[in-house]
Amino acid sequence: MNPATTGESKRPHDIDEMMGRIRAAVQTLPPAAMFELAEEGYDSLFEQLVGCILSIRTYDEVTLRTARRLFAQARTPAEIVRLTPRQIDELIRPVTFHQRKAVEIHALAGRVMDEHGGELPCDRHVLLSFVGVGPKCAHLSLSIACGHNLISVDTHVHRVTNRWGYVQTNFPEQTVPALEGKLPQSYWVEINRLLVPFGKHICTGQLPRCSICPVLDMCQQVGVTAHR
């Protein structure tokens, strides 16, 4: 059998080398949605949190178009709260669960106005108190908008790091503490920025492109039964 398929004769994980190779491999790929929004100037904590809510169970391409359309009409809590949930729903209709997200975004803006004077604080506990906001969105928004050093695990980060054999977890929620226990802190924010495009275009969920993978020699290919 092919050692590259069985996971035999693999090099130990050298995370510095792996991240460097992946950084080079994704340079020409579209960036992860939240990082792209930040590069376009939508980098406030409120915008990042709203954008992340929109992104849940939604393709990045749809998230980006929808976030831009919403922010063209309203970007701040004060502007969002002046819209009705129905108006927000019309603006964000392409995303998954748009009706529920419209209610959540309107309620989020209202609480920011009522409880925080219109300025969302860089506080993890505050963010997690909002309906529709989980650890992934809280961590990612705080990392990008506030410079906090937090790991944000989505389906790509969870799948790729488990496929490597770098962690052994069943759910993304378990992957956060597993990575916190061994990933150097200098990569805590960057791992999401790198592994989202890497997971979308190279280390895909079905038929990963192992033939062009820059870290194949250190990947245990856990669970891979067929690849390109």
C-alpha cells in the first residue's frame, strides 16, 4: 500500500514548517470571508460579529455579497436598530436561516444600544451572551477586530487538524481546547485565516487534493479513503 495513503513513514508534525508551507499555498486563493471583510474596511467588532452570524451554514461567497449589501444600508448598531427585522431579512435573504438571523441581528443591535451605549465592548462574555453567537464567532470577531489572541474553530479547522492527526477530537467545540493545549500561540489567529481557504480548496471534505498538498509528508490522512 502507498505510505502516503496509509499514514505510514510520515514525518512528525513540524507546525512551524507546516504553517509556512500552507501560508505559501493559499496566497493565491480567496481569503476567508471575515478576513476579506476586514480588508475591505468592515473591521469593527460589530461588523465582524454581524458578518460572522451571516456566515453560519452559508458559503463564503454568499456571505460576502450579503454582508456588503447589508452594510451598504446600515453598518452601526444605531443604523441597524432603525431597520425592522423584516427589512433586515430582505437584505440578507440569500443566507441560510435568514429570517432567524434577521431577528438576531436586530436584537443584537438593540442590546448594544441599550446596554453598551452603542459601542460593542471587546469582551468575550458579552459577545457570548447574544443569541446566535457561539465561541467560533466570538473568538474570530475578537481576534480580527480587537487583536485578541483566540482560536476560532470552524468545520475546516476541525477537519484539517484532525486529518493531520495533530488533534483527535469529534466536534469543533472539542478542537478549541485541544489546539490551545499544543498549538503555539503565535498561530492561534492565523490558523483560521490559513486553514479556511486550505480546507475549501486543497484539503477538501470529499476527495482531498492530496496530490498537491504541501504538507502531505506530515499528514497522517486520518479518515481519508480516497483522494485526488
